[in-house]
Amino acid sequence: MSCLSLFTAAQFGRFALSHRVVMAPMMRMRADSHGVPTELMANYYRQRASRGGLIVAEAAHVLSSGQGYPHSPGIETREHIVAWRNVTDAVHAEGGLIFLQLWHAGRLSHSSLQPSCALPLAPSEIPADGVGFNSLWQPVGYETPRALVLAEIDVLVEAYRLAGLNALEAGFDGVEVHASRGLIEQFLRRASNCRQDPYGGSIANRARFLMRVVEALARACGNDRVGVRLSLSTGDEDQEGGVDLLEYLVEHLAAVQLSYLHVVRGSDKEAYAAASEEKIRSLWPGFLIWAGNFSTTSAEAAINNGTADAVAFGRRFASNPDLPFRLQIGGPLNSYDSHTFYGGGKLGYTDYPTLNSFLLPE
């Protein structure tokens, strides 16, 4: 057993952390109708910044075809870059670090959000289960998407590369590739990818798009400014030649020597989840962030036993701007209101009370 805790300093790549409480990316849909971040968003992130703490900002679409929700942000245009600079400046003024999560929604979008009201794009013509939003905030079933042709995949890889450069220009310290939901995840899963070309079939083929995106961003931005978020459930029962999908991804991403790996605990099978967590830790030599319904006790245990180097919190950070301070002193936590998660104004966004200014010893 080590003596590490959530409040032990850490180093990942070129960056130093004074604590290991990370703010997870959460889509809140407070951008304007063109995906341009607002002053309200700058205040939201400023409130949640702490000296030496890491924020991973909500997913920003890399192309207009990648917008998945109304009023979700982008990182494609000059207007996006300028407006995000207000957010990064606010976080840096508080002494925090901030990465931007990059994504393309793929089949999780709706034609009303697409350029010229086209069908959403996906690896294959397979609709997602469940319900999404259209541009009028109405709940709608997911449409049958249009399958990407090979040439469009090259365009998408370039879009991710440019989005990474845009994020750095906007003042972000780095970027996180969203591979636990959206288009990249849809390429990874057999249930959404039935392609019969170099991007479908085998594990290596289905991982090809992710690896091309990651390698392009590492070359453009520097590998120590790029992280990846995966879901533990991505590897459920998907094996080939004795190697499962998640194991393949972790091994190949490790070879790129990224800033960090961020994994969401997504399996409801406890024995499988525990074994997978141990396997990922053994395969990933770098900085490892875990997320998914952690309590203070379980987060401390994960740090102390070496399973995680940091733990990301989502909903608790949404309702507790000073979450690191509260966890450090064992303070009470505000309850979150799920009805205010998506869209709206200050209510349930920037109006949660704090206990005190967050300070850690130098």
C-alpha cells in the first residue's frame, strides 16, 4: 500500500497537479445557437477551477456535422476559438488547468442539427437505441444514419487535428479524445459497425479511426497534450485471438505515450469490471484517471492502492463548485438537480453555493 491520497501532488506529462480531484467532462448545453461558448460558461468553469486542479471541459464538436445536441459547443470556427479563450483565461486566472474534450456525435445527432438537414453520419446505417434531442429541444428517436465513405474518414481525421490546434489557440492546456461515446465509439463497437473495409470487422480495423485521430493530434499538439477517454463497457465480451478490444486499445494507445488515459467504469458486471480495472492498470504505464460513481472513500482507495492516479467527478462537481475543498475537509455536499443539467441559464448551473475559497498548501 502507498501513502498517496486525493490530495497528494502529482505530475502528468508537462503538467503538475496539487491534487487528484478531476472535473469530468459534462455536456450542459449552454452555448449559443451556433455552438459559441457564452460568458455564463466562462463563469461556470471559473467557479470550478482550483489551483493545480484539472478540468476536462465538455465535448466540443470538431465539425458542424458532429453536433449532437442543441446549444452544445464547437471548436471549429474563429468565433468558437475566441469565445473559448474567455473560458480558459478564467480557469487559468484561478490557477487551474483545462483540457477540451473533442468529439463528433455520429449517429447520436439529428437531421435538424445537421448542415442542410442531412442525415447524421455513422460507420454503418444502424440507428442508435434510445431518444435524443432535435434542434427545438424536443425528444426524438434516433434516425437511421448515413454510412461514411472512405474519403470522408480522411476528412474527419483532419478535422480532429485542426480542432486540436484550435483548442491550443483558444488557450486550452491540452485535448481529450472522446472515445467513450459518439462517432469514435461507434466505430469501435460491432453493434454499430458492420463495415467491410479497413475500418470494420477485426478489432484492429475498428480501432483504426481512433488510432489515426490520436496519432494526428499527437503530432500536431504534442503527445503530452493529448488524452483519451474510454468506457470500460466498450470491451464487454468483444474478444479476438485471446485479446479483448479494451486491452488492444490500451496497449496501442500506451505506445503513443499520451498525457493520460481516462476510463469510465461502465460495466454492470462487478467481477468483470474489477478484473478489467486491474488489467488496464497493468497495461497503462502513464497517468490513469478513473471516473464513474466514486465516493470519497472509494476514490481515496483507488489512489492509495494504485488503481488510479486521479479520479474524475461529474455530477458532484456540477452541484459543488468547490468540490475539492469539500472533499478535503469532509464537508457536506450539495445535491444536484438533474432537471437543470441540460440547457437553460444560471439555475442549476452557476447558482450552487460554495463553502469557502479552495486553498491547498504550496
